Amino acid sequence: MAIFAYRAITASGDAARGELESPTRAQALAAVRKLGLSPLELNEIARAARSGRIRSGTKTRTAVTKTIGELAVLIGAGLQLDRALALAIENIESPTVRGQFLEILSSVKEGMPLSRAMAANDALFTPMAIAMTEAGEADGKLGGALARLADALTQADDLRALITTSMIYPVILLIIAVAVILLMLLFVVPQFKNLFVGAGDKLPAASQTVMAASQILRSHGLVLLGIAAVVTVGLRQWLRRPSMKLSVDRMVLRIPQIGTLVRYIDTARFSRTLSVLITGGVALPVALAMAQRAINNREIGDAVAKVASGVKEGEGLTAPLAAANVLPKLALGFLRTGEETSQLGPMLGRLADVLDRDIKIRLQRLIGVLTPAITVVLGTTVAAIIASIMTAILGFNDLAVGS
């Protein structure tokens, strides 16, 4: 059986769309017509969507978050789970995401719990999402659990978008800087080559360096580009080794400003994830193990994993994390207060909010430093190239006047 997505027109002239299962395209068309619709478009949903191999890009995450939020509202309004799923699926625009949710709907209609159906289609859902859903099913408050899950996913997406958007301008400026320097060396400097023919060692050292760099780029540019590509791929493979990634992540944490920013970002993700899981009724040891997966930095993640193992054996949370010295002192204060007042979930949520605000400020400061720094480097490099050429020209003029 294949799944087909269709667009059609009803008898009253309104637009309609949906999905249906059918062995063949011809039978699918017949099925659409039996519904009293005039089909305009009929496409088979890609097999990748059915097998779970789906790209977890920004559009996919947004579609999943939106659907979970709508599902929470519909269940909170009193609708049965299968009916709420069917209504939420109608608003999904991505065919691949829609195909995944159709599989979930089919499993739910067969009596499978939503959490198990999500686990069977784990290409779309994180362990946190599955655990939150399971906890909501256990205490009979699935709508509330899905609402908290949707809020957490939305805030995570907002933080990711903030980081990405903040770095767009410095990256573009860096690309322009490299392009301008290459333009100077490839097209501007060679215009003076004939002027300096035969000068040899009479040229100033800076001029010789610029002319040599220009000649190398023009003669071996493609070779250098290939070498750079090979080195980049090799470096990426090398950094994927656990030991290398741990070393690099440890080094990153020690870089002024950058290290603090990375520490705050990972702590915010960890805190929000752990807050949602604890508030949703997930046991602390299990919640810690799941929240640890939200941490990108290996140094911080390994330290939290060791603490999670200790919590399973009855140890505390704040003291081991303080001894590990990987989280900001601000976070330790919130954790200690949450443990002492038995309000760990809410305190972690407040900590994440505080860290999010601090991250925005730190990102603005970082961009405020990077932007003029890149501009100064670009201006200095271009000025140095021009100065080296002008120095050589003026040197020749002085020799001509002296002779």
C-alpha cells in the first residue's frame, strides 16, 4: 500500500486536500472521485517519509512543533486522540512530515499509545518528546504534557534561530573580506607585473611578497583549492573522533567570551529540557540522562552524564555538578534553590529564561566585536597590498630621478 497526497475541488467549488492509502495511482484517483471530489493533483508520498529517513531541518522541526501544539489544543478541548490527530494532520504542508504523522494516526487507531507510535517514527521526535508524551499518558494529562512539549520545542527553535541569525552578518562580512583580498591578488596586482619585470631584488620585501602570492594564486589556485577541500574533509573526519572532539570542546570552553557563550547556550538547553521532563513527571535519573543529550559540548555532556549515574545511586544533583565545574555559577544557585525547596522543575525553567536573556546580550557583544574586527582586518590587508605596490612604484621613480 502506498500513501497518496491529493488536491481537489468539492462539488461546491471549494478547495480540498488530504491523503489516502491505495495500492496503485489509478485506484487512488478512483477513491478520490468516490469522495465526490474532482482531483487536481495526486502525488505519492516519498518512501523516505514512510521509512523514517527524513531530514531534520528547520522546516521539519517547525512543522513538528506546530503540529504538536495544535494537537495539545485539540486534546485539551476534549477531542479524542485519533480525531485530534486527523485534524492536526490536515494542516501539515510538508508531505514527508504528513506521511510520518499518518503512520502515527494509523498506529493509534489500531490501539497503540501515542508515545509508542512516536517511538516507532523516531526520525521526527527526540527522546525528550517521547518521554514527555509517555508521562502525559501515564497521569492522564496528555494535553498538558503536549502543550509543555510544544513550548519547549518552540523555545529551543527560537534559541537556535537567534544564534543562526546573529552570525549571518559577521559570516557575510568575512566572505566579502576574503573575496576582496582574492580579487586584489588575482586581478589587480597582476596589472603591475610588467612594470616590475626585471626589478628582481630591487623591489621592497613587502612588494615581493605580494607579487609572489599573486603569482602562486594565479598559477596554482585550483590545486590549492583542491588541497583546501581535502584538508577540510580530513579535518572534519578527524574531529569526529570522540577523543578529538573532547579535546576541541575542552579547548573551546577556555576561549575568552566564546567559551562562556558556549557554556551558557548548552546550560540553557540542558536546563529547559530537564525542567520540561521533571515537570511532566519523568523521574530525575531518567530525565537527567535524556536532558544530557541536548548538550553539544562533549566536556559538559560527559560531566553531566557522570552526575546522572551518581543520581541513580542516590547521590544529590547540585553538589556533584558544582564539583565538576562545568556549569555557570548562576546555574548552580538555581539548582541548589530548586533542590532545597523541592521546586527543581520550575527553577530550571526560570534558569533557562535567565540564560536565554544573557545569551542574547552576549551574542550582541560578540557581534559588536567581530564586525569591526573583520572590517579592520579587511581594510588593513587591502591597504597593505596597495601600499606595497605604491612603495615599489615610488622606489622606481626615485631611481629614475636620481639617474
